Amino acid sequence: MEKSGFHRSILATNGKWHALPTAEYTIYGISDVNRVYNLAKAAANATGYSSTVVAVAFSSWHGF
């Protein structure tokens, strides 16, 4: 996943990076959720392991 541009952390509103739970990833700079899904599915399939991919687009969030 990381080779495809995904990260195992998320940038919080306070400017700090926080680790995500196992098997959760973020990607920045791509606004088309279908493109993100296809990229994530291809990256997950390349591992050879069984996977389920869910892609979600959001414009803002609060936390940490």
C-alpha cells in the first residue's frame, strides 16, 4: 500500500501525524474516490492476501 502512495497515519487538525489502526490507510491529493478505490484494490491484490477495500472521501473532520 505504501508503495502506491498510501500512508498508515493521518494528519490531524492540529498539524500532527497520528498512526492508524492495522490495515487502515490514507492517501492525499486524489479527490476521485473511484480512483482511490481502484488504486487501493490493485495495491491490496498485489500482496497476494485476501482483502476487502472500502474507499471513503471526506472534506473535513475533527479529532485528536
